[in-house]
Amino acid sequence: MAESTTTQQSFAGWDKPDLDLSNADWQPGTQGAGDVQIAFVEGFIAMRNAGKPGSPSLIFSPAEWRAFVVNARDGEFDLT
């Protein structure tokens, strides 16, 4: 199955490049389990839904990724 590329709309304040994710090395987000995959591409971190690889990917700068990971570890996104 061919990997999808990302197409991003132009948003005010959007400072991310249009990344070609067709050759991205997608890795499971957590020890092989879960529905999230990440890839490191051109100095950015892309995250996608593994169950819907053709859907748009979220693109993070390294600083945004670090903030996301730190806050996730602290339980900021827990819904329970």
C-alpha cells in the first residue's frame, strides 16, 4: 500500500511546511500498540491515525512535540 502525502490548507499563522510523507518511516507511537504512528521528516514530527493512514497528519515542530509529550506524561490529556 502506498503511503499518502500530506496536503495542508493555508491557515493564518501556519508556520509548517508542506511535507512529503510518501516515504516516511512510520513507527508505532507506543511499543507497538495503539492507533497512533509517528514519523520524523525534515526536522518535524508527523503523527497520524494508523487506522486511517490516508487522513491528514498532524505536524509538530520539535518544541511543540516536546511540550505535547511532557504534558501527555503529566496526564493533561487523560479523559478519566
